[in-house]
Amino acid sequence: MRRILIVGAGQSGLQLGLGLLAHGYDVTVMTERTPDEIRAGRVTSTQIMMPSTIALERPHGLDLWADRVPPIDRAGFTIPGPDGTPVVDWLGDLGGAQSVDQRMKMPAWMELFVARGGNLVVHPVAVSDIDWFTRAHDLVVVAAGKGELVSMFDRDHEKSEFTTPQRQLAVAYFHGATPRPAVGHDALHVNAIPEAGEIIMFPGLTLSGPCDIILLEAIPGGPLDVFGGVRDPQAYWALMRDVVRQFAPWDHDRISRAELTDPMCVLSGGFSPIVRKPVARLPSGGVALGIGDVLVTNDPLSGQGANNAARAADLYLNAIVAHGDRPFDADWMELLFATFWDRARHGVKFSTALLGPPPEHVRMLMGAGNDCPAVCDAIMSAFDNPAEFEDFMYDPEKTKAFLHGVGAL
């Protein structure tokens, strides 16, 4: 029986580990926190799983919240003009995405991993430990996207455009929101504030039940970048409501009487989008393989993070099983990542495009959504499969051809 070690208990690590157990592998997952510590800890993300990646979880019995999580059936953009009145305001079909607080999801998957026969080890892991582990296991996969271990994987300068954070993030989970009039609770709204950033609101599921989530993406140094140093949760929430009142007043009444779900449900910070090389080469001559956010980190604005992790776990699982008894050497790892990159590059390109000011043809595309539902649905569908943006987003002539084809021009 082949022995596989996965360091990191997030979306990619646990999904891969549970999949490998089903194929008879001896799998160990190492993590720094117990399930109960994660449940009692701070929120870590605003993960939105798209329909195609939810479908990857379901066959493995990992879609544990289908009867409780509010579906995100629609999503769209509201963009104000110079006078603050929305000039873009539409929704498209998102097909049933969902957001489950990782303080619920990961502990449940960790316990399921143990119940299915996996070895869960709660202990910090250093780079020197990875060197030893490569000699004791057939394959070591690093799925911990933060901390010291990431330094083992070199930056890929050709694939990485940024060296600094392009947004400062602020997150809050809350109960008591009311729906937008004539829209309901099933929608995700991106309020894109020119030269300031984005205020994104959507439904989710947290430890205390269905909730709503705000992800605020502030251009560094801009008028939305006001959460640095705010530590008190209630002061944080009061500031968040005030920011919404100023920059997205059409949503302020929705949250004016809402309350935070718990004292640990707010988060702020920033990170630089980056792509890293897939193989860590250790002093002993051993190699370790990266996965998920370790190798491809997008800004959350594009909604690709958890979905990239899920797709990577699915691809890696199938490749490991197909590889049989052959050694998991560096050449195999490089080829595997190249296969993953063929899809992930589209998400990186899309995320990069979102972080800059929109060119004229993209403004035309977004405005066309006000009167043409087919435009809205195409944009939202491409969030689930970013390769589709190649057909209508990046090239002005393709944009015009697309708009003609759907009757928007």
C-alpha cells in the first residue's frame, strides 16, 4: 500500500486525502489545529463554490450541507456613475453556487477523514520535517498555503504579475439582513466602486446557521481602505455599515439592523496574487509537490480560490491513481502541474483583469447587461469556467461580435 502524506487540512488537502482513502491508499494529513480549535477560531475566507466544483465533492460524499446552505442562484454587478446613481445594475444565472464557512466545513471533513480510516496528525510542520517525510513516504503533497512551508516553492516570475497586494480585504459574517427588493436572498451582488474597490455581498452558512457575508476589496490607500488597526468586532461592524452607507447606499437598509454572527467572524488583511513552481527540492534530494493556494493564489475578487483548490484535488487524485506503482518523481510533478495550469491560467488572467481599471469594451459589455439577460448569464457562467471569457472579454473585436450575436448591439 502506497503511503502519501498531505500537509494542510484545507479544501485541496482534505478533498485529495478523502479521495485517496477511497482508492485504498495509506494517507496521513498533518495540520496545526484540531477540529474544535478551527470551529472556535477566526473566519479564514469567503469561499464560494461554483456548481462544477460542488459536483466534484458530491460523489465522495463531501457535500454535507446541501439541505442547509442557502443557494446562490444569481449574481451580478452594480456600478455607480459619477453622481453615485447606478449605471450598471443586473443579475445573471450562477447556477446554484454556495458558501459554507470553513470553520464548519474543514472540521467536518477532518472528522470524516478519520472515520474513513485516515491518519490525522495535529502538529506544526517545518521545512526540515518535510525533508525527512519525503524519505518516509511515497509522495508528499504540501497543501498549506500560508506560513513557512510556502517558501519551499519558488515564485514563477513569468506567470506572476504582482509583487504587492492589489486589494486590502475586509470580511464580516452577519445575521439579520433583508433581501434587495424584488431580488430575494439567493443572489450575490458585486458593488464595483470606481477607483475605490468592491463591496460584495452574498448568502452563506456559518456555525450558527444561514447568514450573509460581506467581502470588501479596497484599492490600497483608497477610500475603502479603512479597516487597518480596527480590532474590536463591534467597532469593525459599525465601520463596515458606514462604508456601505457611503459607497453602496442601495444596500445599507439591508444591513442596518443586522448583527455579527459571532466575535470571530471578522477578518482583514491583504496578500499578493502569485504563481509558484510546483516542486520543492529538499536538501536530501527528495521532492514535494504543491497544490491549491500553495501554487496559485488569486485575489478573492475573482472567486477562483476554493474552486481552483477543488479542481486541483480532483486532477491530482486521478493522476495519482493512474500512476500506479511508478515513482512520483519531479518530472511527473511538473507534468501534473502543467496539466492543471492549462485550466488555472484562465482564472489568473481573469483575476488580473478584474484588478485593473476596465477598458472601454469591457465597460460596454457590462452596460449591455442592463438590457440583455444573455450578457449577464454569459458573464456569470464564465466565473465557473473562466476559459469562456476568452470568447468575449479580453479582445474588443470579440466583445463586439459577442454583443452582436446575442442581440445587444
